[in-house]
Amino acid sequence: MASLFDPLQLGSLTLPNRIVMAPMTRSRADEAGVPTDLMATYYGQRAGAGLIISEATYVSPDAKGYSRIPGLHTAAQVAGWKKVTDAVHAKGGRIFAQIFHCGRVCVPVLLPAGVEPVAPSAIAINGKNYTDAGPVDFVVPRELAIVEIPSIVNDFATAAQNAIAAGFDGVELHAASGYLVHQFLDGSINKRGDAYGGSVSNRCRFALEIIEAMIGAIGRERIGIKISPRIKFNDVADPDAGDVYPYLTSQLSAKGIAYLHGAKQGDYGVHEAVRPLFQGAYFAGAGFDQASGEAMVASGKADAIVYGKRFISNPDLPARFASGAALADDNAKTHYSKGAEGYTDYPAA
Ligand SMILES: Cc1cc2nc3c(=O)[nH]c(=O)nc-3n(C[C@H](O)[C@H](O)[C@H](O)COP(=O)(O)O)c2cc1C
């Protein structure tokens, strides 16, 4: 019976435990998307995780959807990330980069002059995006022309290559949370009439082409992907999740990538639905505590458990699980603020 404290083989990487740190946007990069020294301290503090997955990182200037998030498309960003990966490796840890394109979550104030937000279809999100310039309404995105898609796919492959150059151990494609890849999967958001819309296989095409391009760039055993079917965020609906996600998983399994990361953040039993269809490692996330994570791994329903908020306020989470030390609560007010407060000032037990 496996435990959270057993090692897990992931391609050529050995995770010393099955306690994974979730990708979490913390907004401590600079305005140019360059990771800061403070970020190196933060991630280094959390190197006891079996694996760290970085915060979502944008693949091109046109893909940025929030203030002070990091990118992976300039030399300065790669150099900034190198300090982060060095800090994690120096403390014996392992770290993957999570890469994304925000699609219709982008707002013009965050994009280069003249660049419009893009999406599979011209349908806006209801509500506002919170930027350093204040709250701004989401806009109706421009529907991507089919001829534009290959260059976006290529941006992901280049970002994956940049991640390896920056010292990351691998790359997770962010296909969750209602960002561009998820926008293509969701039939309530994707109303295209071409090869990228309509049928389930057409809506999965964009995600699978990106994975194929990433495999070409860095190799299958350094790649993971995150999904969060029916998450209540960014107007995601996933009306036919029960058709889309099993199909997507079977296709991903055939590509032989290292892991599938499912976050159960909606009313769809993602873990039960996809785990049996995937031959690589399965990471289960969202809402787990130590006991429920142990039970999940012991039953074989997941190979590792992904912890989010608990890692914000407990940098030494695996050690606390092992010793039974009390857990500290995180402060949501400092999730996306500036500076060290609520970021690098949570002490180890
Ligand atoms: C502050 C914060 C930022 C997040 N940013 C991301 C992100 O960049 N990428 C992502 O895939 N999920 C993101 N998430 C979702 C987490 O990865 C995770 O799925 C979620 O917190 C549920 O897990 P938990 O119950 O263990 O916290 C974020 C969550 C929080 C709390």
C-alpha cells in the first residue's frame, strides 16, 4: 500500500515523496514578467515538496492576463527563473514550470499596444479582471483565425524549451481554470465551426497539438498537464465534461507524457473518470488534507496529491505531515499582494 512518504518515479526524476506543491499565482514578478529574488526565496523554502509546480507563467506577450505574473519568453525572464530553479535545486528539490495563455481572461491594459485578447470564439466573460490599474471589465475577445493557431502552439513549445534552459525539471501545460486551452475544450465557450470546434475531438485538438509540440521540444517524460473540469471560475461550464475529459485523457495517455494532474473544483468526479484511462502518473488535487490524501494514495486512486493553500502558509508541509506538527492558516489578503508579507514570512515549524 503506497503512502504519501513513498518515492515516486516520474520519467527519469525520482520524487522523494508524493506531496506536490500546486501551481499558484502569487504576483511577485516585476512588470516585465521577470521572476524576482523574493520568488527564489519563496520557492526555495518549499523545496521539501516531492515536486513543486510553478505558478502559471505566460508564453508570449499576448498571453498575459494578470499584473505581476511571470513569463517565459524573454532572456531576462529565463535568467530570473534560473535563480528560482537554482534555489530549489540547492535545497534538494525539483520544480516544473506551469505554462499558459490567458485567452479571453486577458484585458487590453495588460497587453502590448494594439493587441486584442483572443479566444476560440467572440464571447466575453461576465465580470471584471483585477489589475494594478484597478478593476477592468472583461472585453469581447477576437475570435482566432485558424491560420493564427500554429504560431500559438509554437509559443508553448518555445516556452517549454525556455523552461528547460532556465533549469526546470519539466513543464506542466495549464489546460485548467478557464484559460485559453480550457476555452477550446469547453463547448459553451468554443463555438467554432472549423477543425478546432464542434465535436469533442475537434475541441481537444488545440490541447493535443500543444502537447505534441512540447514533446518535440523537450521530450514526453518531462511533460505534465493540468485539468479542472467544470470549475466555477472564468465562466467555465463544460456542458459535456463526461465526453471531453475521458477522450482527452485517452489521447494524452497514448502520447506517453509523465503525468496528468486533475483538480476537482466542480461537480464532476474527475479523479474517478480519468485515472483508469491514463497510463502515466496521476496527481489528484484540490481540497485534500493529510488524511484524505493518504487514503487516496493508499487506495491507488492517485499516485501523488497536490496541495495548494496549505503550502502557502506551511513551507515545510511534508515535514509537518511527517511529524504531526500543527498547520498554519493562510491569509487570502496577501495571495496576490506585493512583497514578503504573506509570502516568504510564514515560518517552518
Ligand atoms: C492563490 C492561488 C493561486 C492559484 N493560482 C493557480 C495557477 O496559477 N495555476 C493553477 O493551475 N491553479 C492555480 N490555483 C489553484 C490551485 O493550484 C489548486 O488547484 C487549488 O488551490 C485547490 O487546491 P487546495 O484546496 O489544496 O488549495 C491557485 C490557487 C490559489 C489559492
